[in-house]
Amino acid sequence: MEEQTKILIVEDEMVIAANISLQLNELGYEVTGIVPRGEEALHHIKDNPPDILLLDINLKGNLDGIETAQTMQKTHNIPIIYLTANIDDAHFNRAKQTHPYGFISKPYKKLDLQRAIELTISQLELQPKSPKNHLKKESQSFILSDSIFVRHHNSMVKVDIRDILYIEAERNYCRIYSKSKEYLLVMTLKDIDEKLPTKYFLRFIGHLLLTFPK
């Protein structure tokens, strides 16, 4: 099953948040919610964690955006893109400690938003899972615990691992065969094998990964 990339918007300027939501929908992403406060964002993430978090640095309330990110990262590993009208060195250095995937300056352009999200997803492709720091790096892997991001028709879609029938090697590429579609993935079978949850797959005759019965 194809799933849209899920994005949570945490922004206390509702006009800006609404415009971002509209543009994300036009780009093919799913907005899981718009919340104006850090505390509300943490509750939302607990019940419905997104794939990417768009987070205003200068939130009102008890938690600013950076404090919200720090609290969230104790329990979840979600890529962060910060939104900010202006940022001084002190705030930038604080924000840097949360390892964001990008910054979008307000007022922003739709192209800025699109590029920031596409770059974030591209980084998810490139960063392998690290056994030494599993908690921090888990969400930075292109292959997540229950899904794989693949490029399909010029956009990134999320494919549920449970819907994959098998994966076949083609030189430096792999072809994923799911219940409904097939996808070409720019990654070797060896790399995929190292990152996929072992509970789902086994290697067969060197060039195939087969799924266990669901």
C-alpha cells in the first residue's frame, strides 16, 4: 500500500500554517495536523507520529520550538525542519544541538518548502542505521521499521513493508514488488538486506529477498 509522507505543522501564526498545509497537500504530502503550541505538538506526536516535523522556532507558550524538539527527541526520532522569521546566533546554536534537517525562513516561497522536504527525504535515503546510536539514528534511515520510502512518479511515497512480496537485485539497483505496484530503488541488495528488519525478510539464492508469511 502506498502512503503519503506525513507532516505535522507546529506554527502559531495560523494564516502561515494554513498556507503551508495547502501547499503541502498540493505537493502530494499528508498534513497530519496543525498545532500552535509545543505542548500540543508533543501530545499529537505521541498519538500520531509524523514522518517529518515542520516546527516554528519562536512558538508562544511554555515551550519554544527548540525546547519542543528537545523534549520530543527523548522519545521519538522524527526529522525536524525549523521555520523562523529571523534567528540570532544564540537561537541558531541552540537549534543546531537538535540536529535539524533544515531551516525555512519566513516569509517563505513554495519552492523553499518543496526543496527542504525533498532534501530531508533524500537525507533519509543516504544515512544508514547506526547500531552504536540506534535511538538517535533510527528515524534518519531511509528504510524505517515498518516502511520504505521510494521515488515514484517524481514524488516520494511510503511503501508498507508488509505489502512487499519480494525484492530482486539488478546490479546496483533493486526492484521492489509489492501487492499493487513495483518500484525501482537506487540501492544494492546488500545495503537493503543490512537495513531491513530481519523479522520480515530472508535472502534467497543470492539475488532475492523474500518476505516471511504475514
